Amino acid sequence: MIDEQIRRVFAGAGAEGQLHALPVHARTTAGAGPGAREVAVGADEPVVIASIFKVLLVLEFARQVVAGQLDPRERVRVTAADRLGGWGTAGCLDDVELSLRDLAHFAMSVSDNSAADLLLARVGLDTVRLLAAELGLERTRIVGGPRDLLESMLAEVGARDEREFAVRYPALPDDRKRRLAVLDPRHTTASTPREITRLLGLIWSDTAGPPQACAFVRDLMGRQVFRHRLVSGFPDDVTVAAKTGTLPGLHMEAGVARYPDGACYAIAVFARTHDLTASRATVDAAIGRAAGIAADFLRAGEGDGDGR
């Protein structure tokens, strides 16, 4: 069975995995209808989505731009108080100024957390939540932006700032680390693999908002610089537009793989490891391999009427 094959891939990397994959039909429908062929491994179990939430955030930004509610060229200054460390403006040494549109670009292409926070403040957290409900993502919950999650971690560890957290966190027992709210889908930004592929299907079919907004999100997902997860599982002639997410012990990516014949497949993969390291090359490779296996299965069976 395909699900057992995928579980073995994750087990070989020392992880447990969840996955959902299905064909998406660009600009015609959000995905396949009832009884459609899919690959589902724990697809309806809740998962922490971490930075994958930025897809929904940038979609809402793009919708507001198309509606004339926001000027994408509006300038924003990123100061020391905004920086969280990491990629993009989040790791800059000096204040920088850029447009709202470039905040969206950095949030998606390099998963810039400071850019995401500033963009979220501009478009509104409640509005992003309303968008999730409008799109039928009934099990998707957004509790806040990256800074909100960081402040939650600081409070749980009893640290006053990031520097103190860097000292206290490594000294915690592993079982205490695993109980952090940001690692529990019941208490943090979360969804299910199936709802994430639904979101991707809606974006790829231009039904998540105006076509210009959906195209903007697709373009930015195609600019992501990280190529170590989903991309690793596909041949060079397959293009992958995706968004990663990472937290200690949690490794994930969701995206759409487009084949030379034009066929597209939405795939959401989530892996949880026993150890809490943030970087695991073997797990990243397993995410790509599982995605590739799922896509191969879907391609091999298209048109045979088999639903699984």
C-alpha cells in the first residue's frame, strides 16, 4: 500500500510523517471532486504549520491589494525592535526600508519572520482568520505571527529575551521542550495536511481570490530559495512552488509540483522527529522522497478510476 511505503520512508529517517497529495487543475477547479484519487497518510490529523501560515497571510495581502485597500508600494521601516533574527530583514544589522510588496516577497522567498509580522500588522490578524473561514479551512487556526509564537516560547521557558532563552532552552529536559505550546497543534497555529492542499488547490485554480492575487502568491512560492525538501524528490524538469516551515523537531513543506506535460499536484508533508534539532538532512530528504512517491502514484493511476 502506498501509505505504508510512505511511512517506511519516514521511519527510515527517524521520523513520523503525515502527507496529503492530490491533482490540482490550474484555473479550472480547486482540485479533484468526491472520490478523486489522492494519497492520504494521516491527512486529517492536526499538524503545526509554522511558517506555512505565510501562504495564507500573503494571499490576504494580495487580495487587499487587488481590492485597492492597500498600496503594495507603501514603504515600511524595519527597525531593531522588529528584528527576530534569521533570514532577510529579520537578520539585518541595520534598519532597512522596503515596500509592503517586498515584505511579502521576503516572507515567502526566505521565510522572513520580521517581514511576516509587519505584513500581518498591516493586513490584520482577524482578516487572515476570516479568509481561512471563507475558504472552508474549518480546522485551520492562526494564533498570531512569528513574534507572538516567540513570546509564547519565552514565557514558557521563563526567559526575558532571546538571549536568555538561548541559555535556558538547551538546559531543559527533552520532555519539557516537547510540551512547548508552539509544538502542539492544539495550542498554536495549526491545520491538517488535507486543508493545506485545499488551500493550494484554490490558489492554483484562481478561486482563492481574484486571479491577480492568486497569481501573485504562486509567483512568490516559486521564488522560495530553499530547495532541500520537496524539490529533492522530483526530476529537474519538474518545477516546484512551495513554502517550508520549521520548528524544533518539526519539519514541513507544502507546495505544487508541475510536470512538463502541465499536470500539477498539491502536496503537503509534515514530519516529526524524536530529537528536537532544527536541521535534519535525512528528514528533509525523506520529505522530498515521500512527495515524489505520492506524485508518481497519482500519475501512474490517473484515469484508472481508483480513488486511493
